[in-house]
Amino acid sequence: MLMNNVWLIQCFLAALILSAIVSGHADANAYRPTLTTVYFEKDHVPFNESVRFAITCYGYRCENWGCTALGDNRIPGTYTQEEVFSFFATCPGYGCRIFEPHPSTNDMRIDYCSLEGETGSGNFVIPRYSKVPFPDCVIAGENISVVNEVSGKKYVRMNSRSYSCVHDRGQDKTRCDRHLITFDRADEKKYNASDLIRLNQTHGIVSTPAYTECLSVIDRQFDCDQFLEPMNSTSLVLDDRGNVVSQACSLRFSLPAGNQTPVVPPRHPDLITAISCWLGWFLGEGCTS
């Protein structure tokens, strides 16, 4: 009974920590509503059974977004590879459709991606299948956005007139920059964090009431929304939250022959080991794997 309770506690803690990790990734990355169609085959025949899988990519995190810093171009072999991307899903059958946002990989360099999966007969590994997690993707629903109204969601698309309006509005807003305040980091505490626009190692920039009013005046002058083109939702691909799918991807894998072992769910080894050790010490049983 005690061991069963320990196992339940381990699973509960693992779920909590994994949820925290996923939430952390969501805050740190820009997500795109995505439709991913997954195909698993076995012996060149569609595998129409449930497959639970985890994609993990290894490389290194960049110093800044876009990987444009000098330290973001490292020579292979001169750094220790770390896990930089992970994706977990369950596919109930061949050609299943998964609506799940994909985080951006613009802040990392990926060396390779591997897949670990589980079927009813065992688990399997497909190592180093690609240098990107989703190698086959196309843009979908480009320039389409959602407007929330009292009557419900409305879908609109930008066209040449709205693009031109947005461009002109942006150009006009640059004259508002004269109302911004640039300060040294030593004076950072003099300003409200809510007014902060940009901050680096030496300087920061904060907004002012005059800056906010200047932007509002220009927004009223340029009513770009009037040029947006209404869209019929029946012609769009939407996820389960009503967001327009902006990316369509497909994943194709062949189950490796002879690589089936007793069922072990895909997991994060370091995380589960750490939890087991912590519980072992807490219960006076030592660290067990």
C-alpha cells in the first residue's frame, strides 16, 4: 500500500512539474496555432493504433531572439548539447489531426531531434530523425486574425489597403518617440516598471503620458480596421479554441522493426529520477531509481 501511495505521489508531482515546464515555455516563446497531421507506419503499412510519443530536440539556447549575437554561432563540439525543445502528444490512429500551438524555435540552435514513443506492444525510439522538430510545414491562414465582438468571433483578413494604412500609421508614430525618456540603469528605480518599454545592460526607455496621448491621436487618425476584409468561418481551418490555424504540418514515421520493449511511457528521465530521489529521502528509503 505504501509503495502504491508513493507511486501516486510521484505521478502527481511529475504532472505538476511538467505542467510548470510547459507553462514556462509558453511564456517564453511565441506560439502559433497549428494543425499537425501525424502518420505512423509499420512494415510500410499504415499503423492504425494509438501511439503516444514525445519529440525532444537538443542543441543550445541563443543569447537573444533571432540568434544574432556573436555567441549564437557556436562551433559543433565546443559546447555541451542540452534539451531545448519538447513536444508531447497522443495519436489515436493513422493520419490523426492534432490541434496544438507550436512554440517558436527562433531563440535556439537545434543539432538534432529524436522521437520516443509507446504503442500497445511496447516502446520505441527513432533517433536523430531531423534537425528541426517539424520538418514539413506550410503557412496556412496567412494575414487572417480574430476580432472578438459581443455577437461572437469575427474573422478578418488584411489586404493591400489595410497593409498600406498600417505602414503609414507606423511611420507617423515614430514622431511620438520624442516624448520617451531614456535613462541610465542607475536611475531605474525612479520610474514605474509598468511604463518600461525597453531595458538593456546600461540604459532603459520609459513611456510618458504625452507619448501615450500621441499614439492615441494617430490611431484615431488612421482607422485601418475599416479596410479589413471579412471572412466566412466555414472556409477557415480553426483549432478547438476558435483560433485560425496559421501553420499546417505533417509528421511521418516508420516504426522500427525489432525495437519493441516492455511498455514504458515516454518520460523525462532526469525529472522523474529527481522526484524519486526526493521522495526516497523524505520517506527514509534513500535515493532509488
